[in-house]
Amino acid sequence: MSGVDAAARPDREDQLRALDRGRVEKARSLGRPFALFFLLAGPGILVMLGENDGPSMISYATTGAIYGIGFFVPFIVLTFLMAFTVQEMTVRLGIATRRGHAELIFDRFGPFWGYFSMIDLAVGNVLTLITEFIAIRAGAAFFGIPAPLAVSGGIALVLFAISMRRYFTWERAALALAAFNLLFVPAALMAHPDWAGLGRALGTWSPLPGGVSASFMTLLLADVGATVTPWMIFFQQSAVVDKGMGRKDIAQGRYDTLVGAAIAAAAAVATLIAAAPLFTNHINVASFSGGADFATALQPYLGHAGASLFALGIIEAGLVAAMTISASSAYALGEVLHTRHSLNAGFLDGKEFYICAVASVVFAALIVLIPNAPLLAITLAVNVIATLLMAPALVFLLLLANDREIIGSLANSARSNWFGGAIVVAIALMGTAYGVITVFPDLIPK
Amino acid sequence: MTGPEAGGRDQTGRNETDMSDSWSHRLREPLPRRALGPGILVLLWVLRVYVMVAVPLVVYAFIRAFHQGH
């Protein structure tokens, strides 16, 4: 369909977005701040809880099992503050330009960087989706659910949400599912944490058993990689645009991101605390390969209920990430190809968008079911791609957030440039270091 | 300066206070390329070199892990 045709008639996408905007404006005119926040929340919470995905929760559990409650508790909170700073820029970019991140890179910096970003995102997302289905399969295995059934259930749920052809419905379904990320909180309570020790850890960033070592550096960098990844930048900006957020909504967009970061940080710290009994009881987790191993090992300390909550949390983490990551791929493809890219679009109008979302999910799920598939290699490659190639994504984010020709008065201020720039540099350096350490583990002494 | 602060239309082709018009058709109109200063050009070349090093590292990591897994 040509651009002229699309402009000539009000289409489904515009009508549904106008309906959502009508509700927002009504809540605003009636002076209902909570209703306004309820309607405008979504992209920020989803991106943060989407990044609390299967591999990330395993990373936090590993941290708790190796280091217990100590240095890493405040460190994880800090990583989410960093994530908030990065993601807040995408809110402003989406609101100011009404365009996704991939489209802005393509248009403003040319096809080389446009295609590079797209391929980087596409490859990283497909591989990450595979790890999400590995998590779903592993979590389901704890309950004795066969892998084909678990994976099919995951596919069905993701496709059902997409099939609504309604952004708001998809977003609410994903938010409802994402609430189960907090299952790690009761699991942590069942570990009977040392509250005084938790308070001391938050205040003093200690203890750090074993001091600074190769294992410490790897986990530190892995936890940064578990909090900020390229797909998050692309997803939140596209979702802000698809939701139809405007300049009046910028405060709610920021609150949404902040609330998402706070909930995700709480779930991440809870996962660390839930796994801390493995540290206290000197359980070696080096051979653990997934969520089911952690749930089984934690059963003597959390009870069957606590271990079940842990396994359910891993399944939820994989499902929400599968929804958000597949959407981010579909958005980016549509943005680069300049085809319809909205969860409000009809199937025919948005066929490239829906085909991309469905195909990426089905492909990833099928890979997990292939006997002897190189899942270990895929998991490692995901970590390396997400961390090594984070630097270009962050640099473009910072450049775009300063591009006054397109972002206007919402551009970074000098202070936010120094603050955001420092965080971008820190994340980029840590990500690069993690990628290099993963590829060349002998570079740092044991 | 044609930014929204000036009260006109920015390069996205819309006035910042205009919320009622169609969003979807506008997305088919590409933005113009950004005029890049020398600092950004140098940064992008550094980034190109970084990418040329990083991509083989990713491929190497995958192949090595693939062989270790079999």
C-alpha cells in the first residue's frame, strides 16, 4: 500500500490509537492522576521486566549462590538506576519523533548503520528468544511438564496476545504476566533472609567473600549485561510510539520507566536472596545449567512451595521476554522497511510486522526442541552479542538524544549528557570487557 | 533552527502540539540524513573499527562454544 493510500482513509491503527488517546485525555481532564498513570504505564514496566528474563534471573541466582547477601545487593540496584537513565532517553526520543530507534538510526546515520543495527538486533533477538524458550522448558521440567508441551504452550500464549491486533490488549496481557516476576519475592521470604545483613549490605556494599577475582568480575559484568541490552532501547522507543504517547505524557513515561526499574530491581534482588541459602550451605552451582537445577537445589531450603515459585518465576521470565523481544524485532523490521509496524494494525496491513513476530518466536521455539541443538553455544553467543555490541547501540542512543533537529526541546541537557554519558561509557566499557572475558577467559588470572 | 522550540515544524514534519493527525502514513516519509560534524565522523569511524573487531569475536565465541558442546 502506498503512503498516499494510507493517508486517504482513517485506518484501524489510527482509530484504535485515537480511542486510547481519548481515554488518556479524559483521565487528564478529570484530574485523575492514578487513572492517567494506569493508562499510560506499559512500555517502561514491560521493558524492565522483559529484561528480567530467564538468563538474567539465572545470573542473579548464580550471584546469590556464590556471593550471598552482600556487595551485589546494592550493585544490582545501581544497575537498574543505570538502566533507568538509559531507557528514559528512549521515552523522550519516541515522544518527540514518533519514530522507532531503528528508523532514526537508518534515516539519520545512513544505511550502513541502519542495516548493521537491524542485523545486530535481529540476530541477537532470535538467539535471545532461543534462551527464553530454554528457560521456559527448564522451568516446566521442574513440574514434570514435557519439553514439547512447555514450548508449545509458550508459543500459543505469545501468538494469542499478538492475535488480538490491539496494542493496549497486548500490553495489558504482557503486564499481567509480568506481575508474576514478583514470585521471586515470596520465594526470597521463604529463604528466611537475614534482614540486618541485608540492611548492612545496602549501606556498606559488603561483605564481598573472596574479594575481587575473576569470578567476581565475570558475575559483576554479567549482572550489568542482565540489566541493559540493545533490544530494550529499540523496544521501549517503538512501544512508546505505538502507544501514541505525546509530549503531555512525558512525566508518566518517566514514572512508568522508574516504576519498572524499581519492580525489576526488587525481583532481581529477591532472586539473589532466594538463592543465597546455596551460598550459606556451600552448594557448588558451577554445574547448574538452568532454572530447574536451581529450583531443585533450593527445595531443601525454601520448601517445595518456594522451589515451585522459583521455577514458575523462571517460566514467567521467559514468556514475558518472548513477547517483548519478538515485538521489538517486528517493530524494527517495519521501521527499516517503512512498512506498517503496529500491534494495532490489521493482519493484512501489517503482514510483515506479524510475520516477523510470529516467525521469530516459532523459529526459536523449534530450535529448542531439536535434539542435540547447540544450546550452550547459543547461550554463550547471546551473552557475547548483547555485551560486545551494546557499545554501538548506546553511542547511537546518546547521539540521537542530542539531535536537536529531531528531538527539539526534549534533547539531553548538559547535566543529563554528563550523567547519561558517564553511564553509557561505563556500561559500554563493562559490556565490552565482559564480552572479551567470555571469549578469552584466560586473559584474567583465576 | 527549525526545532519545536521555535514554534514551527521540526524535521519529523509535525508541530509538537499537533496530536490528532494520522501517525501511520507519516512513518513512510524518511527523515533527512543528519549533517555530521568532524567529531561525530571520527566517533563513527572508531565505531566501525570496533564493530569490525567485535563481530569476528562473536563468531569465534560461537564456533568455540559449538565445538566444546559436541
